[in-house]
Amino acid sequence: MDTTHALDTPPTGATADWTVPQDWAHYKPEEHATWDTLFARQAKLLPGRASEAYLRGLDVLKLSKPGIPDFAELSDRLMKLTGWQVVAVPGLVPDEVFFDHMANRRFVAGNFIRRPDQLDYLQEPDVFHDVFGHVPMLADPVFADYLEAYGRGGQRAMQHDALNYLGRLYWYTVEFGLIQEPEGLRIYGSGIVSSYAESRFALDDPSPNRIGFDLARVMRTDYRIDDFQQNYFVIPSFDELLRLTVETDFAPLYEQLKAQPDIPVAAIVDGDDVMTRGTQAYALGKRA
Ligand code: PHE
Ligand code: FE
């Protein structure tokens, strides 16, 4: 999610809810080939790294079928599993539109795919990030409930002028979350699972901090959008994430957070459950 938007009315061709037809028939063979290249590379890397729920989703949704997935077909499968659908949008949409779709179990996905020279990195979410990164987790019943609750939480946070806090929760769970599974630490955040380099960095590199998840701590923490994260937060289970976020009334929490300073990206603070104290060598090396 991004809270800066160039447009505030739907672009031509879009409906009032900002959705557009995916227009699957119009993808060029080169575009399907880009998906296949990205898919093959990630699918090989993720067993033993991605959470079980993610790998199961990839499998049950048949995302290994060659080419960019057809959202209609994907939505049929997903609807039967958890009641979610995937709808196409031309790019970033306004927050209230994003939250309304989410609260109604519609996941908005970009319909364009990155160019062949952008395989490793791009700032705007494309269909590979959105579908390969996010959609498998929506096949998990608990995560599916979490994201719907998040959508309603977003509508509420807007009224409390607290989107910056709630946005960090999204960032450090949905986009860049880690989970402690019985077999070891695993990735489930879409920004990690869809990135060749970060899916290794997040688990193996000594640079970043890995800290046990704490709701207020996460919502106070800055993040970076331009490079690998300097902090990852580790949840014990999706059940626990759902329980914590649903059972906590965020309104008083927002008021407390507004009275406290934000926490800089790489800082360790009192009370942190530090699982890895990162060297920050990667980030420091870049600055030098
Ligand atoms: N319980 C949150 C609130 O009071 C809503 C929420 C649920 C937010 C799940 C995020 C995730 O606003
Ligand atoms: Fe994303």
C-alpha cells in the first residue's frame, strides 16, 4: 500500500470503484514469458523458505500454470476456498477505494507486468508482485480473515487520522512479514516472496534486525521503500496475528502512538524481543 497518489478520480476506462477489465487476451507472448521467467526462479527458491500457508496457496491456486494468470479463473478458485476475488486496477488507487475492496474480500491487483529489464526490482506493484506475492496467502482461511479485518481497520484509521500507523502494520506483516514455524524461520510477506534477492536476504543475511512481533512497536517503526528492509518482525502464527489485531481496539492505541516518537528503521529499543541483532552491514556499506 502506498498513501501518495497521483490521481484522485478514476482514469478513463475505469469504473467508479477504479477496477478495469484485466483484458487477459491482450497480454503479449513476451509478457507471459516474463511471468514464466519470474515464476520459475521464485518457485525453485521458495520451498524451505516460504511459510507453509504460502506454498500451499501457490499449489491449490495452480499458479504454476504457464503465463500470467487469468483473474476470472483465479477468482473462481479463490472464491471457493476463502470467498476472496482478484480485481484488476490500472495502478495505485486512493486509500478509501483500496480499503473498501479489501473489506469486501476483493484484492486489487495491477494488471501490467514489468519490463524484461526490471526483473529484479520495480517500485510500482505489477501483476507478478500482486498475484504471485499476495494471492497465495489469500487461500489461507486465517490470513484471508486478517486481510478483510485490515480493510475495515483502514476505514476506521482514516477517521482517526492514523493511516501512517496502520500502514506500518501492513508493511511489516502483509508486505515484509516473517513467521516462526516449527521447522524454522519462514517468509510470508509478499514483497519478500516475490523478490529473488530479498527472499534470501530476509532469512540468511546477518545485516537486518529480526524482532518478535509487537503491535505498538511495529506501528511506531519507520520503513524503507527503496531497498531491503533493515528490520523484519516475526509473528508466532497467523492465528496469533489475527487474534491480536482483531481483539485490540486501535483507537486508543493510535492516541498513545501520536504522543510517542517514531522509531528509526534500524533501531533496537527497550522491550524488543531480539531474535537477530543485525550488523546493518548491508545498509552501512551502501551509504559509504
Ligand atoms: N482492531 C482494529 C481496530 O480497532 C482493526 C484491525 C483488524 C486492523 C485487523 C488491522 C488488522 O481498528
Ligand atoms: Fe504489495
